[in-house]
Amino acid sequence: MKKSLLLTIFVLGIFVCFAQNIEIPKNYKFENASDYQKHKTEALKCIDWLDQNKFDQYVDARKEAYNFVYQWIILNPDYSYSSISTIVADIMNDKHPFAAELIMAYMMGEIVYAENNKSAQLSEIHLAGIKNMIEAVDNNSHLNFNSKAAKKYSKLIKDNKFESWHTEQINNKKEHVKKNNKQILEFNFWFKN
């Protein structure tokens, strides 16, 4: 009994140390395509770490990781990052303290899916982002914030209406925000110290 208790404490200690252990690049610059490629592995590790930890854990490290990942995603020439402004607006309109984290969860979900599914359709990429955002809300339920956006998109998915909603949004050119047109919502200042 004593041995199993000590083993459990030891394993939990290793898990806690691992969860905290993330190396966030310092003094990075994204000036050309090779800079993005050079930091790809680090960015994907940061995304995984951010997804694995709760919003109220390791707050300072999360801010640094968010800033690094955001800068890596937003103008990365390897991705034709595209988002639907309605989704971003819905998340921001929730007016709770974790809107920026949910936008990042959405973007990170899109990037990871696109990275793992090179021939994915835009609707699949957006759906992956939304699912990652919903998962972030679920994983942080202890913070008791209400995300109307997560509920809205969760219902669309559950009712098998996401695809038709998505098609409608894409067809409405005013609702589509594309990186290539530099019509990006700037929100990285939310993560500054």
C-alpha cells in the first residue's frame, strides 16, 4: 500500500513537471518563409501544450506561448489561413475574460487540422477549429464562464447543420476574412503582459 502511494505521488509529480515544462522561443523573428519553417516544431509543441493546460494554469507562460503561436500562425506563408469573421465576432461578443483564448483555440484547431490533413476542405478546417474551441470551453468549465458561441456551434454540429451554415457564410463574401487580403482581426495585444 505504501509503495503504491509513493509510486502514485511520483508519477503525478512527473506529470506536473512535464505539464509546466514548455520551452517558448525567445528573440524569434518572422521575416521570411524559412523563419516560419524553422519554428514550426516549436509552434506545434506550444499549441499542444496550450491545448493540454487550462486557461488559469501557468498564466505567464500561456501569454508568451499565445504571442509566439499567434505570430507564427497569422502571416505564415505555408498556410493560406482563412477564418470566418462571424465565428470570431460571436466569440468576441461573449464578453467574458476568455474570449481571446477561445479565438486562439479556434485558430490553433484549424492549423493543427490543416497540418495533419493537407488536402482538407475549408469547411473541415473550420469545423476542426470550432471543435477545438468547444473542447477548450469544456476543459475549462471549472472557470464558470458562459460561451454562447460555443453553445451555438455545438448545436449546429449536433443538429448536422454546420455544413449548410458554413456554405452560406462562405458564399457571403462580406463575411469572409482572408489573410491574403490582410483583413485580419488584430487581437494579439490581449496577450501582452
